Amino acid sequence: MFTKIRKYENMHIALWLLKDTCWVMDFKPAGLFMIVPTLSVAFYLTWYLRKEKAELLHNLAVCFWIMANSVWMIGEFYFEDGTRPYAIVFFAAGIICIATYYLGLVNRGKQKA
């Protein structure tokens, strides 16, 4: 299982880099297109690894990050960078996922003491 997931994780990194490269090079159609495969693999990884809380919350944070990134990119491409407030909502959701996990670890540590 680890090898299969690792291949998807590596492919996901490549897709994400390609999407962001399209963004920085102002390749609008390609950048928009790359949102779909990048998010699809992120959602797949999140679903596949959902049974382990750490993997679920970290992968959810990645999904929110890519969504925020995509909203921001679309705003820069077509709305004079006017979508940042919407992107912040997705970034905040990702931070909440990570905070939930790590605050849970801290609370578990206090219960053991």
C-alpha cells in the first residue's frame, strides 16, 4: 500500500508544481486546467487515507491549500487580484485542520501526564 500511495503523492507534487508554474508564467488556460487534476489527486489521497486521523487532517489541509491557491490564481488571472479574501477562507480552513490535529496531540499528552 505504501508504494502505491507514494506514487500518487509524487504525482500530486508534480501536478501541483505544474499548476503553480502555469500561474507564475501567466498561462491562464493551462493553469485553470491544472486545478482539476491537482485537486482530484489531493481528494483521492485524502479519501484513501481517511481512516488515519493524522493523514486525514494533513491531507484535508493540503486540499484547502490547493483550493485557496486556485482561488487566488483565478483572481490574479481574471479579477484584478480581487479573490484573496475568498482564498483566505480556504487557507484558514487548512490551518484549522492542522491545529485540530496538533492541539489534539497536546491534549492527549496532558491526559497521560
